[in-house]
Amino acid sequence: MTASPKQEVPARYEIRIGGHLEKHWSAWFGDLTLTHEGDGTTTLCGFVPDQAALYGVLTKVRDLGIVLISVEAVD
């Protein structure tokens, strides 16, 4: 088994979800910024302190029944 590259913590993430999530949900996602995209999706952007916090965000997306399109760590 080979080791995967280590991600610096905290890392900035862009999480794309299907549909336009209403702005009142921004408080539930903490410090992540919600941006409505022209293609009908929403991008959640911001720093996530560790992998456990990232899983927490993804759990919230799942609990809302929203389609997860992508998760990307960005510089």
C-alpha cells in the first residue's frame, strides 16, 4: 500500500451541491460561504479545520437530502 499525499490542515474546500440552497442555511454550515452558481448549483467555500469537520459538513449535506456533486481541496 502506498501512502497518499498529506493535505495541509486546515484546508480550503469547495463543495458543490445540486440546486440553490437558501441563504438561511449558511449559519448551519458555519464559516462556509454559500454561492449560487449560474448552472443551478450552490458552492460552499471555506476553511475546514480537519477531516472530521469535513465529514461533518458532508453529513449535513446528506441529512438535507441534497445531491453532492463534488468536493475539492483548493489552494
